[in-house]
Amino acid sequence: MTQLSSAQLSSTQPSPLLKDFLAQPGTRECTDTSTLTRAVYSSDGSIYRVVPQAVAQPRTVEELTTVVRAALQVGLPVVPRGAGTSCAGNAVGEGLVIDVARHLNTIGTIDPEARTAVVQPGVVQQNLQVAARPHGLRFGPDPSTATRCTIGGMIGNNACGPRALGYGRSADNVVALDVLTGTGELVRLGEGGSDAAPLPALRDLVAANLGTIRTEFGHFSRQVSGYSLEHLLPEKGFDVAKFFSGTEGTLGIITGATVRLVADAPVSMMVALGYASMPEAADEMPTILKHSPVACEGMDRRIYDVVERQHGAAALPDLPRGDGWIFVELVGEDEASVRERCHALVADCHALEGWVVEDKALAAKLWKIRADGAGLAGVSLANPAYAGWEDAAVPPAKLGAYLRDFDALLTDHGLQGLPYGHFGDGCVHCRIDFPLDKADGPRKYREFVEHAAALAARHGGSMSGEHGDGRARSALLPAMYSPDALGLFGQVKELFDPKNLLNPGVLVDPVPVEADIRVAATINSPLRLEDPDFVTAVHQCTGVGKCLADSTAGGGVMCPSFQATRNEKDATRGRARVLQEMVNGSLVSQGWRSPEVHEALDLCLSCKGCSSDCPTGIDMPSYKSRVLYESYKGRLRPMSHYALGWLPRWGRLVTKVPGVGAIANLGTQLPGTKHLIRWAAGVDQRRPMPEFRVAGSARKQFTTIPELVEGTMAEPVTTMAEPVEATQHTDDTTPSPYEKPEATTVAEPVEALRKECVIWVDSFTDAFVGNQLAGLVQTLVRAGFEPRVLQENACCGLTWITTGQLDGARKQLRNALDILHPIVEAGIPIVGLEPSCMAVWRSDAKELLQGDERVQPVADGIHTLAELLSTVEDLELPDLSGHTVIAQPHCHHASVLGWAADAAILERTGAEVITLGGCCGLAGNFGVEKGHYEVSVKVAEHDLLPALHKHPDAIVLADGFSCRKQVKDLEARDAMTLGELLAAHR
């Protein structure tokens, strides 16, 4: 796709305020006014959409100060933003959005003795943990978004997380803050600060309102709605830094923070308690809290069922008897004393069943049920579920009664939700299926949250327990605060931000809760009327932002291009936001052909990582294919779509006659012709072309036999023209894992073979040089199978799919179904070689051929080698002890097929296996196309290349054609498939 500059994408004229702002010195260098960037930042992790006039990404604190002061001077509203993951609408605004996460992410100093750290506001929480770990320290609060949320954002929202029960909220861990107020003044709050304006006036205001503050604020730990004025009381030491936590960017912009670090206790142990229901579990809070837990999480059968549907019952551990559960964590210095406390806790409670879980692996699995359920809650109901009434909190002693009333309220409004939360703090999360895509949806949403606010207030609760109020709950604050308290908020705002330019519409003078709802704005859009399913799909992105995390942090794949560029337009969330704006049609206004959409999707590698790693199940590759399909329908396509999109067709033509491959290879290697061919095909000149087979296709290297099933030709394996042999060097001290087989004959007597299977040869294996098929055949025979190689062309249409030629893909798939379905109907397993091709049957085929009942049986009947081998009892595997294997799972293998079977096989060989997260960077046609080479290499530099450099003599294992080619292109090393690896050893 054509790469357009930001200037070309700017489709609207700047407002007078923006013109004045950009005329100020030092503002243009870090400010982006393009339609694309404004679309990316039009929403955060909430249900709201507000298009900013510009987005600034300051590179230094000085630049941050410059742009804030310039905006304030001209009257342009300012909204600070960290990772944008908060779900209350705290980080959207119509003026200038300032992204501090992109560049302001330096950890200044860590003082182990004082147990403090000095950080810039864009430091990611997990990165601070990594830096503090060598000192035995950590930042206490641990929200679920720790891999991408920023310290500045955590302070802005007073973020907590599960272990705030033991380590406190963000406010409890703030020592000092450097802040730019709404007057442009830089002040230091807390330790080392002075009484500079507006602090003297703030002190006087507090002194005049001590009664209101003492009676209405600080009743329990999770009362974080509004301004936490209790920190300003004389008996609390007038702690302005702690007070500033939770002010959501409405009083000032954090430029630096000094935070407190804590030491984890050396021993931790889990207690799992089962109850008849979640409210009954919540009733136990006063008893549990007497035992001083550091975490106390609650959920019920509804969350468990969600996780079970996703992963299967066999993947989940047993739970204590009941339908509501509490997971408790106790810590201490001594294992025996912690164990004794855990047993005392179980004995003290009234659970149906209670366990002390000393097995760390089991404890991790139990915690994972809770974590997975939280991620899946938004996409597991019959209708989409949304944030909004997301994290209310009540005093823990009242939690059981509140939960009963809350369930009744959902029923009264005809809504469904999946509650869970930090029960030890009284904080309840819940995604609810508000009908926001209906004409009366916003009204029904407002009615529910108003009733929910009144309910929480009746139980002495807070509208928000950790995510802040934002646009979702600021207008609900009158339910819990008196007019005097609300008046105090306004007066405090006046002191810090007299012109109301810092995050206006939040906390003070709030916008209505039903205003600016993103989904509601699409109700009458042409695209929703044309294809409501597509609109629903792209709006599954709730903005949780897992795609912004470093993939090595969680071992996932998503999102390779963002790992390379660190530009949010190249993350799954950024692309989803642009597609949502395309659906809206007011900002991104040219539909499928909008240049903003094409630029946002240009660096999507179609890796499918998001389809498994994204908690809400976004499948960006399928959206990209759809966009390309609609954009080029009836139009001339880029040359790469014909050259690379039809690659299986060209491969069959070249290898149809032996010897033609040699001519083709000569053309792609000779100076002059190779450049011409690459230019014509849309291939980057730095990318070597793959080498075609000279002797004909891989399938034709075997002797044919009679029909396997009616209408389908296959062949038995008797000999191999290309035996698996050594292709890599190893050092002299290590036995070579690439021993040449003793003979080219791999078949054993027919009577010794036990199971019949059919090998489905993909287009890449069939056309290009390699021993993959030979290795697979040899391994299968040794495992007791009678493999037969399918002779008919059964292309899955992968390259048609990735280039958006969906009609062609459907044609390829239907032809393949005609061939493959009779085989699986006969009960014969099919084994494939190329993970991306096998993954088509388990993902894209179901979508492209809806209604074709043959798809699911074929998807179930096609197996990877590891999956097939796992069915063999007493399977003999080679001993690879002493060898190091760098395993690069193909993205589709990891994301769609699953890598567990391969990992189990490798573990049984005894090899030291280094399994890489992330993507190799080639990703089919992506890394070959012009304009993608640099990003392709940058992606490889994230995981793959460092591992290859660190282990120069390791075996490189890669089942994917693209992965092997990337290794060969960039490092001149050969990689093997699993079949080749196992076949190369006796």
C-alpha cells in the first residue's frame, strides 16, 4: 500500500486556537495534526470518542513544558495521556492530547536506602519493576495493565490493582511530584516542595472547610472518586503530593515523580475458598481481612464458565466446592508461619471448602482463571459488553449486600454483566451489555448508571474504586457528595486551573455521561447499515492496550510492528481506532479507500497475534484483508498482489516441468534480470528471491499409487529424492544434530506400519527448495505411520487472503474442500507442513465460507506433526541432550494452531529449547514488499536476531517458510522443521 505522509493525511483546516498554538516557538516539532494521528487518539480505554485537534509527543521535559504553556497561553484545552488504558474516558479531549509515554520514559535514579525512585511520567510500571528488582524492591500497586500503563497515568487515576490491599494505592506510594499547573507555573508538591502558589490559598481553603472534609472524605481505602481532600487535613500533614493522585490531569500535568518502593516478603502462599455464591463469599470479608492478606480477589461461576468456554475444561484446574470463590494471598518472612496463618484463615472462615495452595504452579493457574476471566468478560456475553459502570467500590463489610442489590439492579434493567474484583478492598469490576448500538442505548445507559450510583452511595460507596471518574462517572458524583463538597472541588480547580483548560469536563463541570459515546455515534453510519457485523467486530477493541506491551514481557506475538516502530498507529489498538473512525465517517471520511486506513494497516504483518493475545479477540489481519478487498474491488491492484498474491500459481507453473525451475532461478539471480524481476513484482531489492525446485514439485518426487479414496489421488512413500542431511556446522565438541540418514530409503515393511495418514503439501513446500517434505515423511514412518502424499492441488488460498483477493481465496478453498473433505470423512488424519496454511482452516476459512459444513471437519482433521505424534503411545524420540534449539514458532502456529504440542515433543527430546516470542518479521509477503524491509528487519531484531547472535551454534527450528527464509536472508543460517530435526537423528 502507498505510504502517505502525515501532511498528506491532514484533511481538516486547523482551528484559530490551534493555529495560534502552532505559531508558538517549539510547538510544531513534536505536534501532529494529521487526521490519522487524531483518529488514533480519539478514544482511550473507555466507551467515549472525542477527536482532538492535535497530538503532542514531547521528547524532553523542557519540550513538554513548552507545549503546555503554549496551549495555556492561547486557550487550547490540554489532556495528558499515558498509555490511554483507563476505562473511564480520562484521556480524551477536543484540544491538545499530550502523549507522555512515547518519549518521556526515563528512570532517573533508584535509591535503595531511601527506597525511592525518580521517574518521568511516561515510565511503564513493569519497566520500573525490572529496574528496582536487583535492589529487592518494587513499586507497590500492580494493575492488570502493568506491562503498558505509565507511572504518570497511575498517579493521575490513583491506580491500585489486586495487591493494593497490601501495598496501598498509587497515592500511598507517592513521595513528591513536579507539576505544571493550569497557570503554566512549575511547582513541586510534597518532599522538597515549597509553599509556592497556589499552595497557600489551598491551605486556607482547607482550613475553612475542615468539617466537610473530615465527614465526607477518606471513609475507606477505595474511596477515590472526586478529589481526595482528606490528604490535605492538618492531621495528615497537608500532603499535597498524595492529594494530587487521582486528580486525572484536571489540576496539573506531571513532569516528574518521586515514588516509594517496597520490598516483597520472601514467602507468599495462596488460600482458595469456595462458597455457594459470590455474595456469600463477599460476606466473609471482615473475617478474611483480620488475617492481613496482601490480595483478596473474588469471582463466581460466570467468570469460570467464560474461561472454560475459551480454553476447555481440561485446561483448567479444579476449584474448591461452590459457585463463588475467593483467592487470598498471605505473605511473610518464614514459610512455616505463613503456612500456619493460611490454615488459620481456612479454619476461621465459613467456606464450603478451603484449600491452602502450596504448589506454586497450581496457584499460578488459579490466579490465571481470574485474570483470563477479567480479560474475556467484555466479549463473552451474547451482546457486546462495555465499561462505564466499571469499578465501583463499597466498604468491604458491606460488599455482600451490595452485590445482591447490584445483581437485582442488572435484572431490573434487563442487562447482563460479569462481576468480579478486588473484594478485600470492596472494589467490583463489571462489563455490562449496554445496548449502545441502539437508538435509545445512551438513554438506557444513563438511567442504569444513575441508579447504580445511587445504589453504591446507599452502601457508603464510591463511584470509582481505582480507574478514576473521567467522563463515565464525574456527573454521578452528586450521588455521593454534598453540594458543599462539590463546591470545594470547583474552588480547588479554580486555584490550580483558573481558565478550566486542563482536562475540562472531568470531575468539575462534568459533561453528561451519555455524551460522546463511540458506538452510539455509528448507529446511522452507512457502513453499519451495510455490514453491522464488521462494525461490531472492530468495536470489540475496548482499548485495554495489551498490544502496547513489549511482547517479550508476556511471551506473545502481538504486535510486531509496534515493537519495531513504537508508534501507536502500528499497534492493534491504533488500527482499530482508525477503523472505528472509518465506520463513523466524519473524520476518516473516504470509507474503505481512506488513505488513513491504508497507512494504519500498511505495517500490519497479518501475523494473527492479536487474534489470540488480544483479550477482546481482535483479528486485525482479517480486517486488513477485508479493507484491501473492498478498496480494490473492480480496480487495478498493486503489482505485488498479482506477483505475491498468486505465488502458488506461479510456483505450480515453474515446477510443472522439470528444468524450468533452473531457468527461473537463473533469472532471479543474474545481475540486471534479478533487479527487473523484483521491481516488476513489487519486491524490495534487498530481499533475496526464494529458489525454485529444479527437479519439479516436491509432490512429484514420489511414486504414485491407486486411489486412496474415491476421487482423490495420493501416493505411498517408498523413496525420497532428497534425503535429510547436514546443512549447518556445529563446534567440534558437540555431536552434530545434522547426521545424514544412513540410506535414502525410508519406508519400512508395510506390515510394520500401523496408521494411515495423508500429507497435505502446501504451495511453498511444493515449489521451493528444501527437505521439509522428506523430513516429515521419514519422521512419520519411524513413528509407525503409513504416510501418503496428496497429489492433487489443494491450495488454501493464504496468499489471496493476505492480499485481500477474497473471491479468489474462496475459490481456492472450495476446491481444496472438494479434495480434503472426503479424506477426513474416511477417518484418515491429514498432516500439514506450513503452519500458516493449516491455520487458514482453523480461522479464515470459517469466515470466508460461512455455511459450508465441510469446513469444520477439515479444520478438525488437519494436524501439525507434533499434534499427530502426540497421539502415538510409546513414541520413541531422538535424544537431543546437549543440544540447544532456538525455536521460532510461526506466528500463526503460536496464535491459531497452538505451540503446546510442539513444546511437549521438544521437551521429551532432552534438548535445551529457547522458544522465542514475537514474530520473525518476514510474515509471508509483508517483509518482501517494497517499503517494508526496514520494519521487517527491525521486528527480527526484537527477538529472533538477538537469540541467533547469542547462540551461534544452536539448532534453529522453524516450521514456517517465512521464518526459515528470514533466518537465511539476514543471518545466512539454515533452519529446520520439526520433521527434519527428528528425522536427522536416530
